[in-house]
Amino acid sequence: MTHATATRVQTYIGDPVSEKPPVAPAKLEEIFKDIQSDLRYDHELNGCLNCGICTATCPAAHYYDFSPREIVQLLWTENLEGIYDAMQEKIWACAQCYTCAARCPFGNSPGGLVMLMRETAIKHGMQSAKNVLRPFSRVMLKLISTGNQLSPDMINKDHFADWGPNISKVDAPLKVLRNAIPMPTLNTTATAWEVNLKTSVELYTIWEETGVLKQLETVDENLFDVISDIMDEKREDWKDFLADQEDAKDE
Ligand code: SF4
Ligand code: SF4
């Protein structure tokens, strides 16, 4: 006769008197498998001495409750609950500078492992990923609609409140400064430079084929809908442009 090790409630919503995360073990396992099955995983993690050299040289560790040594140890010891916990906040503190990878005596890349964990957090639509990526929705929208990640008109005190009074140094004379640039394509503050329609349409294909748009749909469905509409319009414009070219040849 077999005995269940946990009640149905404990399995699906966790034990209310436990400090453990209310996540089903199967889900924790699935998340870890997703991280571990990435082709980069075995290149980024070769073992760990727990020496702490990575944390000693990590700029993020100086300012946040974050330690690359801890992240690597969680993965190396397959601490599934700890991995899940770290994905709620800590992994987003990494600056992706890869100083850790240059210093680790084991040839690990803690920064690379953090990247795998972030990608997995997005894939699973974790709230931490949604929170962290929300401020970038403006950048994504700009990228899709103009081909530029950032344009001069995005650098203003409304969008960069954390810059404090220094923001006035860049946003005040921006139009004048841009108009002074000799290249006409840069005499604008709405785009950083001009990206042609063909390049934009090719970028859409790359984002679709590499799964970027699928990831976006997971973390921000509204933004995904807006972006899909823009892409459809631009693709139609591109088709019209090609048709016009054909007509011109026939004339
Ligand atoms: S890549 Fe991340 S973990 Fe590594 S040193 Fe830079 S901030 Fe720290
Ligand atoms: S990841 Fe490398 S540097 Fe960091 S604690 Fe482990 S062995 Fe040391």
C-alpha cells in the first residue's frame, strides 16, 4: 500500500504553515530543467569552490542583496526552492558585466547563468519578469515602430526621474543640438537615425524566429497586441512598396 507524501492542497498551493514557497514541486522541477537543458548551461557551470571570488568582484553585490556565489551554489547543489526564490528578485540585480566570468577559477560564468534564469523567468511568465520588463515597454514600442531603441525625445525628466536635476542638461537644447548635426537623417528628436522599411521587416522576422515576440506575449499581452498591429501595418507598407516597384518596371 502506498501513502501520499503531501495532501492535494499542499501539492498545489503549498503548506500554509510552512515558510517554503507555495509552488508545486513539479513546477520547481520544470523550471530547473528549463534552465539546465539550455545548451549554454554546461559551458557556464563547471563546478564551484564556493570561494566567493565572483562576489568579491561583482559590482551588483556591492549595492544589492545579491551574490553570484550564492546563485552558482544554488544551481550547483540543485536547490530548487532556492533557485525559484532567487528568480523572484535577486537575479534582476546583475548588471551583466561578466567580471565574474573573467575571475572564476572554475571557468564558470555566474552572469551567464543569471541570464539563463532570467530567460526562464520570462518563459514562465513570472511576476518578477513582468515587473522588471514593464519600464522597457516604451523602448520596445519605439524599437518596433522606428527601428531605434532609444530616441532623443525619450530622454526627458518625465521618463528619467531618477536622473534628478541633471536631466535638464540633456533635454533642454535637444532640438537645437540635433538640427546642428550635418546629416539630415539625424535632424530629428523622434528617431535616433532612420531605419528603412526593409530592415524593419527583416527585424520582425528575426524576433519571431528567435522567440522574442513569444516571450513578449508571455510578459505583456497588451504590448504584444499593439506591436503586432504595427508589424502588420509595416509589412503591408513593404508589400505595397514592392508592388509599386514592379509596376514601375512594367511601365
Ligand atoms: S555579470 Fe552579474 S554577477 Fe557577474 S560580476 Fe557582473 S553584475 Fe556580478
Ligand atoms: S562561481 Fe567560481 S568564483 Fe564564484 S564561488 Fe564558485 S568557484 Fe568561486
